[in-house]
Amino acid sequence: MSDIARRFPENPLLMPKDLLPSSSELQIISLLNPGVFVYEQKTWLLVRVAEGVVQKEGVVFFPVMNPLGKIEIIEIPLNDPDLIASDPRVIQYKGLDYLTTLSHLRLLCSDDGVHFYEPLENSLVMGIGSLEKFGIEDCRVSKLAETYYLTYTAVSENGVGVGLRTTKDWKTFENKGMIFPPHNKDCAFFEELINNKFYALHRPSSPQIGGNYIWIAESPDGVHWGNHKCIVKTRKNMWDSGRVGAGAAPIKTEQGWLEIYHGANAEHQYCLGAFLMDSDDPSKVLARTLDPIMVPTENYELNGFFGYVVFTNGHIVDGDKLTVYYGAADEFVCGAHFSIAEILSALSFNEEI
């Protein structure tokens, strides 16, 4: 498998020990793939911060958000016959699923794109309401005109869906609610209207029929979506055979809309690839990379909370230079540079996509 990423020598850029938890009751377990944007001439990350409770022998603890937006700690004895706790990420209790961690989004900024710090205020974006009771995750940030659109994974006992908030100043946010119901995630808005319509990539999931494929939808207002089409599927016996999902906002090039996406195999090993959509009708996929453009190779990508993972939902475009910020091993935030021209040259137009 190929790898054309030029990783930052400073990686990891952020580790759990670099930030303070949101509450004295919690500890930061991992930092994950951030949304990325430029604002007031600074590079900003909207990092997913996953927090948990210090565990004690014989008992499992996990946090949830109550309807008032306050954190509650649930405690269950490990010998409870209704408890299934074999997965480090998910607990099942009395037939219901709970996350072992509670995630929020944390704003950090940088003057050089490498060294990040928290602003003095307004740095936490928390879950709101019953549909975000188990936290909010994996935010993509897209800018259209003067408005930033934050699409993120909203998690509750009802399932996993896509929430939307908007802002113009990063101080006040308008909550648009859940725009794609469960089970759905990996939603990225295009950063311009096409034929006077919003477009977005998203990833509905079906455990019975179909699979974890990338879909596209269109909207008159960014809130109400329709004309859904499946455009990218998994490929048998390849690096993306298990699941695929969109990364950040598609990149406009002379050849079409370029999208960096993640793919995983049956062993849950995550790599990055790319595909190209038609400029005027992005539901038409023109080309796709046969091999990944980034493969976990570094120790911080191979070993962590969940190893062998590179996963992105945020980047910055500067001419041919694409700066990708990504989550490594579900624990660290890292950076890498790519050449857009090099990615385009790696696309295959002749194979079945």
C-alpha cells in the first residue's frame, strides 16, 4: 500500500495530557480527529475530547449528559449479569448500549498551524438535549459565505445521527437540530452552492442489507435534505472493504470535487483515500484511488486507545498544499501535508469505482 503523506515532524501535536478535563469528575481518555477552519488569520481546531471516569476495582463507571446539560455518573458492578463490557468503547447494560466515554468539542487555535492553545473563553462546545445525551463527536466545519456550518455526530440511546449548528463569530451558535436521523454520521457540506442547492456527503449505516457507504444529498436551505444517492461503496478484499466515510468538505479543483475519505477493512484498520466527483453534478463519481494515500505507519498511529487508525475530518487548502489534521490511534491529534496534484495523479479513472 502507498503513502504520500508528509507528516509533521512535531507529531503528535496534541495528546490527552495537554488539555484539562471539562469537569473535576472526569479525565481525558483521548483526543480525536478535529474539524478545522481559518478564522481571524489563525488556524483553529474543533477537537473531539473523549472523557471518562477513573475506574475502581469491581465497578464500572461511565458518564452521560442529563436533559439539563449536566454530567451524571452511572455506576454498575462488574459482576452484574446484565452487564456486557468486553469492548473498550461501548458498554451494554440491560439490553441498552452506552459509551464508555462522553465526548464534547474543544476549540483550540494556532498562529503557526503546529502549536495549539485554548482561548481564554468559549472553548467548549457541549451536547444539548436528549439526542446528544451521550455526547457529540467528529465535527466537520464548512464555510459558505460568512456562515460556518458545524456538522457532527450526535449520540444518545436513540442512536447515532447528524446534528447541525451554525455560527458567524464563534461566540454565538444556532442549533438546527438533527438533520440526518439514526443511523448516520460522517456528514460534510460542500463549501459552495451548486445549481443554487446545498450539497452534503453523509454515511447511513445498515447492519442487515447494504453497508457503510458514502451517500450524497441536496437541500434548499442546509436543513431539509432529499434526493439521496449512494455514490461510494466498500470494495471486497481491499483496504476499504469494511466501511467508508467522508472526511472534510470536498475540495474544488479544475478536474472536479476532490474528497479525502477514510476506509477500514474487516480488522478495523483505518486508512485514507480519495475520490473525484463531477463539478456540476457531484453525484457522479469520476475516479477513485485504488491504494490509500495514507496508511498508519508511525508508532502514534499504530498504538493508542484504538490502534492502526488514521482518520480525518478537517483540512486547510492553500494552493496545491493540502494540510490535513487527523486523529491517530483514536488518541492523538496529528498533522500532515499533501500535494493536491499528487492526489489527483493517484486517482484511477478506468477501474470500477
